[in-house]
Amino acid sequence: MSLRLALVVLMVVGCSGLVQAAMYKYVDDKGRVHYSQSPPPNGQAQEIKPPPPPPSRPAAAEPNPAAGAGQTATDPAASGTKPDDAEAARRKAESAKIKAENCARAKRSLEMFNNPQNRLLKRPDGTYERVTPESRQQNIQAARRNIAEFCN
């Protein structure tokens, strides 16, 4: 059992260097840029180095001049909220904005379908469709449901 484990570890360590393949960037005679793992036949290519790996632990935070002495920009005490709270607040604000847009859309729809003068409905493809009394009532009910859901 331990021999298998040692063999697997040895294979992983031994093959880890093979994963790093060189990347080349070159321009062909027609002016097109190519990216490849092998250099072109003429050999005139720029070798692209991979970016450095991300740090294993976060670097020390920079001091925040707007914060008090000894506080950093990433310090939760500097902003007054935790990072998770800030993300939750951003999501809540975005959700409220979408809800308000849906409310306004539902109110416009209800107003349009309640107007007896509107007998034609423009489709997304640009064509028009005659609104029947049945479809008008269905759309009015759907708009009222949407108003009840989004306009609270």
C-alpha cells in the first residue's frame, strides 16, 4: 500500500514539469497574429511567459489614508461593515432596482391593455397582432399579478 502511494507521489512530482508548455506569439506573412505551443517554421516568434501564480496568502493590506491611524483599507472596522455585509447590501440594492423596473413595466402594461383604443400589439419581430377581448383580459390579469408581486 505504501509502495503504491510512494509511486503515485513520485509520478505526480516527476510529471509536474511537463505541464508547463511554452506558448509562442507570431505574425504570419498576411499580418495575422497566431498563438501556438510550437514556434513557426521560420523561428521568429515571441515566447509568452505565463503569469505568476497567485499568492498563497493575501498580501498585507495597504494603509487607508481616509481611515483612522492603524486601520487598513481591507479592515472591516475602517468601512463599518463586514465584506459579506457589503456584498449582501449590493445584491439587495440590485434586486430592489430590478423589482422597481418590473413594477413600472407591469403598470405600463396594465395601462396599455385597459385602454380600449389599443387594438394592435407590436411583437418583438416588428409585426403587429390584433388583440382579442380574451387575450386583453388575460394580459390585464397577468399585469395585475405582476403589480401585486413587484410593487409592494
